[in-house]
Amino acid sequence: MSRLDHPIVTPPAAATRRSTAMLRLAFCIGLAAGALSAPLTLTANAQGNPSASLSAKLAEICRKHDVPALAAAVVNTDGLVQSECFGSRKRGTSDKIDLSDRFPIGSCTKSMTATLAAVLVEAEKIDWNSSIGDVWPKASAADIHPRLRNVTLDELLSHQSGLPSDISGQAWASFFREQQAPVLERRRMLKLVLSKPPTQPQGKCVYSNLGYVVAAAMLETRARQSYESLVKQHILDPLEMHSADFRSMPSATRMRPPMLWGHHAVSGEPVDPRLVGAENPTVYAPCGTMHLSIEDYAKYARWHLAGQPSPVLQSQSAFDHLHEPQVDYTLPGTKYACGWICVPTALGPALNHGGSNTNSYALIWVLPKSNFAAVVCTNTGQPQAFPACDEVMQHLMMSHAAAGTP
């Protein structure tokens, strides 16, 4: 089977595996609650050189789980606490990873799309309750199925639309050609998606990448500007995330060494980032194709942790809406908000998400009551990527979130 014969975003089975791993980590934190309430005793090495200690931990986890590389960063409301990386850009080589390397974060891009929606809600260009039919009122029933016309922006961002996860077959493969600008590619996808009835229960959380494509097209229509330029203007630039970009084939073909390679989810073989299929096509930017350095990703985590709308938003209500649980998620106790999984932990309510393009994996956790947020990335999509990143995150929580817990 060709790599283009199926979507390279995280499939539903992997999403379920991801949420199970997420809850396993939350359970481990709960078991450790008693220990976390006591002062932590650091080793002499950690006291003298925390970066060396984290580097050693990343090296240990890389070897234990057989992943090519790991990068991690921790922030609190004051700024960057710690960042480190270990491993190789390409398996089997001595090309060491660097903090400037840009990782794909896959579906972790979704909360950025929701954040952009909040920007446009504040600007009164759209509302959380604006429906697909409101944005395209002249569209016929042949263009928008009657059962989809009343689906709202909020429902799209919280996976309640009833749309399927992805499209498949030759229709999906055709988007890898990237023959048009991303805005036009999204319009082309809308014609394939919105004309058909919903395939999933509406009003329940059924993960849908297509829902985020529709949401982005709604934002583009109301703002009269491309999704990519809107994100840069309203999120990346204000947060000084200078390394961040949306990958496309033109940008991929311009890449020159040193560069980060992904690794195939099944074989573990290196995936050349310059080749078609190494990343999702541009139509999927909103759900997502973002690449960025670990420290720039940490800036984004810190903004959500800080709890204040500036410099991206102006109103507290718009900011708070992004974190409000809207619908039951996969397992009991978890909810889905706008691009975030909400999960209770012994360290307080948490925001969490994972993302993969099947040859890499990214993980973000935000724990406001513990003044802790962290991001972890690896350059493989193999099954061991999930426990590797979870183990790094658990180490960071034990080292930093526990110390900050009242």
C-alpha cells in the first residue's frame, strides 16, 4: 500500500491508545500524591546541574524505549524553567539533535486553531455559536447537507459535529499534490465533506480532523484572510514563536541539512522530511502541520498556563472559553474543550493533548494550580513513542509540578 493510500494523521485506534496512555499517567500521579506533598530531595548532580540531570534522564528513556531522540521543556508563569534534548536527528547516525530543531506537533495544533477562533470572536467577525449555514447562507442543500447546516463553530472545535475523522482513498491522496493555495484546497475539501450526511453521532465527542478543516475555512471566510497568515499574525508573532511554520511541499523541498528526520510508525525507518507524504498536506494545517522548536512550543504552553489573555487575546472571557470542558471525552472523568483534553489529576485540573503525523509525536500538559506546563517531543511515530514521552512528562511533573504544589 502506498503511503498516500491512507491519512498519515493519528488514526482513531492510535487516538484511543493515546488517551489511555494519558489517563495512565494521571493515575500514576494520583498514586504518587502522598510523595508529591513532601519536599523533593534532589541528587547532587541535579542540584549542581539540572540540565545535565535532565539530559541524562532523556538519554535513559531514549535507550529504554528505543526512540531516536527526545526534547523537553518546562515553564512556569515566570518563564522557561528548563529545556534539554538528547539523541539523533536520524536513526543510525551521529547527527545529534539540537534545541533549535523543529518538531512536528500534529494535532497539538488544534488548540492554536481554537485560539485563532477566539481572536475572531473578540473581533466580532464570528461567534462561538455561528453555524456552517450562517457563514455560507447561500450554499444549497447539495453543497451543505441539511443535517450539517446548523453545526456550530464550538461543536466543530470540540468534535461534536458528526463529521468523520478523515477522508480516504484517492480523494485524500489528491491533496498531497498541493496544486492550489491552502485556502483553495480547503474549499475543495469542503465540497467533498459537507455535501454528505454526518457519519457519527452529533452532540457527542467523536474525534474529527475534518471538523477543524471546516472550522478554519469558516474563519478564513469571515476574516477574508488565510488561516496560515492569521495564525502568524495573531498567535505566533505576539508570542515570539519565530521558529514556527506550517509545513508545505515548497518549504520542505527547500530544507537543507542539518534537519530533523521522522521515523515510520511501523518499520521505524527514517522518513526524509523533504518527500511527499512525510507530512500531512497543506489542507490539514488547522489540525495540524505545525513545526517548531521545543522552546517556542514552551512559549505557547506558558501563555495558556499564565491564565491571562494578553498578548494574544484581549478579554478574559474569550481566553477562559478555550479551557471550558464542553463534552465527555473517551474515558470517564475526561472532557474535551476547544482543542484540549481536560483531565483531573492529583496536581489539579490539567489540560493535555498529543499529536502525531505518524512519524513523530508531541505531548503537552498544562497544570495551572501547580504553576507547571511542559512539552515533550520525539522524532518517531512508533508505538514506543507514547510511553517514552509519558515517562519524560511524569519525570518533569515529579521534579517541577510537585515542588510548586501548595
